[in-house]
Amino acid sequence: MDLTTAETVGAVAACTVSPSPARITGLRLKTRGRGHHTLAWEDVRSFGPDAVAVDGADRIRDEKDIDPGDPASAVHDPLGKAVLTETGLQKGTVIDVEFDAQSGRVGHLLTAEEQIPGDDLLGIGSYAVVVSAPR
């Protein structure tokens, strides 16, 4: 929701995540008739169960204009990606991300089989999420 106009500007579809420390870097939005857009986490004014507030719709960027190296790029969206350990062990597919709504810190990556601590996240690529191997 745009706080300057009280207008709905889109719906959160997914998020982007960076490792070390694991944190939310952006929210991927579905917008009416405007394609896919991203809101950088630092531009989120508040995050709650009913709405995400942003100071203005001008903070929202078109995904096609975001460089793949940018932490808010869609490449860094973990949802639906395979989870592999650094040694190549498969650990399922990311179905959700548990995070702190105030800080954006990732608590866990969730698969159908387990909860993987955010501190174990090593990286996210176009194909897979890489986590630390069990010790």
C-alpha cells in the first residue's frame, strides 16, 4: 500500500534473499497490468499480515530493469528452487521463507521435509539454494 495515496499498488508474490547474514532484500510484487515489480526491503515502511506499507509507488522498480547482480533481483528468489548442500546433497525444494518482519532476518528456509536455519544459507542461484552441509 502506498502511504501517500492509500492505494494498493500490488500484491506480494515472493521475496528475494541474500546470505551472510541471511536476510530479505526485496519483495517481488504482482501488479495490475504493469507486469512484475520489486520493492527493495529498505523501502518497506512496515510489514504486517494484512499489508506492506511503502512511502510511495515510485519506490517500486520494474524487474526487467534490475541487474542480476542486484540483491533484489528475481534471481535471488529462493521459492521453488532446489536446496543443495555445499557437498551436493539434495534437501528438498524451498516452499516458504520464515523471517522477522521488523529486520528482514531469515529464520528458516522451509521445505516439505525440514526447516533449514537461515544461518546455513550460503547462496542463491538461478537453479538452486546452497546451504551448509550438516556437521
